[in-house]
Amino acid sequence: MQNLGGKLLHRISFKHVIGRCAYSSKQAFDVGQPTAATHPELLKEDEIMPGITSAEYSSRRKRLLELLPEKSLAIIAAAPVKMMTDVVPYTYRQDADYLYITGCQQPGGIAVLGHDCGLCMFMPEAEPHDVIWQGQIAGVDAALDTFKADQAYPMSKLEKILPNMIGRSSKLFHSTRTAVSTYMGLNAFQKANYSGKVDDLTSYTHELRWIKSPAELNLMRESASIACQALLQTMLHSKAFPSEGQLSAKIEYECRMRGAQRMAFNPVVGGGSNASVIHYSRNDKKIRVADLVLMDVGCELHGYVSDLTRTWPLRGSFSAAQEELYNLILETNKECVKLCSPGTSIQEIHDYSVGMLQRGFKEIGILKDGRSRNQSYHQLNPTNIGHYLGMDVHDCSSIRYGRPLKPGVVITIEPGVYIPSCFDGPERYQGIGIRVEDEVLITETGYEVLTGSLPKEIKHIESLLNNYNPGIGMDSQNIMRAASSL
């Protein structure tokens, strides 16, 4: 009997067993990512991502097809897996456009969208070896049942099916950021490209992603809230952990413990003169007691990111020079936030911020007069006042900053000053870097600051830092005690 059983099992493929499990009413089938069946605490019925239903994904695809020319075809590949070493991959993050259209968080797939075919997904095929080592992945069944594709095929069928679809199309669009040879190597694609039928899809997907839906905004509010809570905890503990690396670890821990899947980018933790390096990422230095700490952080929650910056004195109080510069940056932040409303643009807000900072730097005495004025200002602040925010940190990059803002768009407002130690100016300002960054949602009547819960006024920051005792009671109790004195 045992021999017979062994022969039968040998003749039944592992893939066939997995396929039969998909139709079992007694167990939830793993499709390689959370579903309402496997993670009811996370997703409701008919949600593909938390808070985002299959109907919303269908609406996105419909709106994209309405933007594309008649009889055109769009191809979007999943983000590739990037390897750290021979067999160790970096943490996978899905391409924003692919995720926006399909809801699939996994690598290996290619989505095709057309007026005739609707959504057609070509899916990777799970091999027994891969399932043992890496777990289950979404296949054809998941494409149809979970992601609600109109058609789905295994990747092995792509060479037979996609060329005919390309041949029937009048125009071909694809995501150049994730383009792969799997479809680009097809004769049909190369022929279309040679005849000028191929174009980049980015401008169309960014157009859709630019204005967020209510479901997307809920995730962005939650992502911002997590980052604010995490950064507040990090600020309060900064005296106990006076090193860039420890503060970087602290912020990531606090974000992950609150439900974030990952950091939106490597945290910028600049102590002292390191804060004058705009995208500083080494985070390997001990912070001196007299230094300011600049932390630019953000986390990702179910595909949507946050991005905020606060600067504070490690010892709990600003020096006179630090306070003078900080007040200028803070006032610029607040005035620029007030300008956020439908009809204005990031470019207009940026131009206003440049004028305000130039005047302030001149009054302080660190901006030189004469021909070198613009050059000196660029040395002090070479950055833009902000950028779009959403599924990517610098979201919808194909949309120009001069475009009038609309309700549902999220931007950052992040004035700063970055004075290197070698800067030709008053010595008391040398080596100081300050940035105050907030996320701002454009509403019908004006704006909503998504990061408004995190203090940025000098008196509030100093009160929080000086009234918090990490050795007494729970964190929440200490925070409430400190906040009550504001």
C-alpha cells in the first residue's frame, strides 16, 4: 500500500495538487500576498489592497483606456527582482504603475491593457523548487479571481499570444522604467518600435495617479500619521540615543511596529554639519550635545508613502544662531503652506519661498549682495520647495511643477538652509542644516496638512524635549504630560 501510494504521488504533479487546493471551500488559498480570505484582519471582502476595492482598480483601468488613443495597447511589466548577492535578493518593491493598475505586489508578471482585450495578465508559473524556497506566488487563477483580469495566461504563452495583440493595435505604449526583454525581444514589438508606433506610457499613468481617490487619501493620512508618531518617539528618545545610526534604527522600528511595510527611503539622520548634506545617508556618526539633528523620514503603507522632516536641538534648546535660522525656515514653511490651494502651482510656491528666504538670509547677514547673490543663495538652498507625493516619494515626475494644483493632489512643502562648514559667511552659522517639511493635501477650499500632528514650533519642541523623562512611566503618559505644558 505504501509503495502504491508513493507511485501515485510521484505521478501527480506538485502543481496539480496546488491547483486543486485553489478550489477548496475549506481553506483559504495563498496567492502570494494578503487577501480577504487569508488576512481578514487586513482586508475586507472585494478589497485587493486595504481600503481599495477591485471596483476601484477596474475604474482606474477604464480611465486609462479613455486617455489612450483608440485601438492602442499598453504593456506594463512588474518591477524586477534585484539581487544583493548570488541568492539573496533585496527587499522587493513593486513598480507603482503596475501596482496601481493591477494590485499585484509580486514580481514576474506582465500586464497588457487594451480596448478589445481589457486587462490581460501574463503570470509567472510556480515551480515546486521555488514554492519550497520562496513560498506561493500568484498565477493565472489569482490573476482572474483576485486581480479580476479579463484574461490571464502563463508566461510561457506570451510569445504566442502577445504578438497578435500587438499586430492588431494602432499604437503601442509601455512602461520604459520596467521594460523587459520578455516582450521587447518579440519581433512584433521591434517592428512596431521601428515604425514609430511605440511610446512611453508614463505620462498617462501619472495623469491618473496625480489626483488621489478617497481610498488613497485614507492610506496617505495613515502613512503620514505613522511617520509622525514614529518621529515623535525618536525625537523624545534622541538624548538617550545620541548617534545617527541609533536614531535611524529607532525610526524604522517605530514605523514598522505601527504597521508600515518598509521605510519610504533610507532615513536622513544628519547631526551637526551632516545636516547640510541634503540627501545624507551614511548615518554613522555620534551627535554632539550642542548640535542640531535633522531627520528626513517617511514610511510606506500598502503602497503609499509619507515624507516629512523635523530639525531639533539634541540638548533640548536652540542656540541663538540656530534659533534665528530655524525661525526663518519655519516661517517660510508656514507661509508656503498657506499658499496651497487649487489653482496655484508648486512653481509659484517655490518662487515665493525663494524671495522670502533671500530677504531673510540678507537680513541675517549670510547672503552676499552683488553679482554673487543668486549663486550664494543656491549654495544655501539648491532644492525646490516641494514635490508631488503618493505611491512614490517624488510622485508623478512627468507632471510639471508649473501645473495648477487640483483637489486630491498631495505635495510636500520643505524649505531649508544648508550651510557647509567651509561656507564664506559668519562663523556662528557655519555647519548648520535645517529643514522643516510637511505633507499637504490640496482640498476644494484650500489645504489639509497631513503631518500637522508633529510639533514644529520652537517652544513646542523645547517643551517636549525638556519635559520628557524616558525613565518614568509609559511613553504615552510622558508624551501627554509634556504636551499638557505647551
